[in-house]
Amino acid sequence: MVEILIRDVADEVFTRLQTLARAQGKSVSDVALDALRSFMAPSQAEFLDIAERISAMGPRFPGSSVDLIRDDRDSDDAYR
């Protein structure tokens, strides 16, 4: 794991981090790391793009899964 040192943090930013850390029962480092993780999370547009690419990888089945389940349930085939 990598460590990052952030210099020249404004006093009001640090004070806000301290306040949040106390309120959440965490360290200032943990609150700052949570904020960084949140900032780096994919946006909704990026998430939808990733989901579309994943969806394009798999086979497409005609109809809905409800129809497939109903057909399987209603068939006379013995349980596998």
C-alpha cells in the first residue's frame, strides 16, 4: 500500500476534517481517505458505460427471464 503526504492543507479544511473525524469516531486520516475514495468512485455515466460493456460481452436471450423460469417450472421434465 502507498502512503501520500499532502502539504499546504488550508486550516479550515483540516478543521473540517477534524470535526468530521470526531463525529464519526475516526481518525483524520480515515476521513480524508474516505473522501478521496468517494471522489475517485466512477460517475454514474462511467458506471453505465462499464455496465453496457459487460452486458455486451454475454449472450443475449430473447424474451425475459420470467418466461424462462415459467417454462422450466411448467415443464414435465423431472427435477435435475
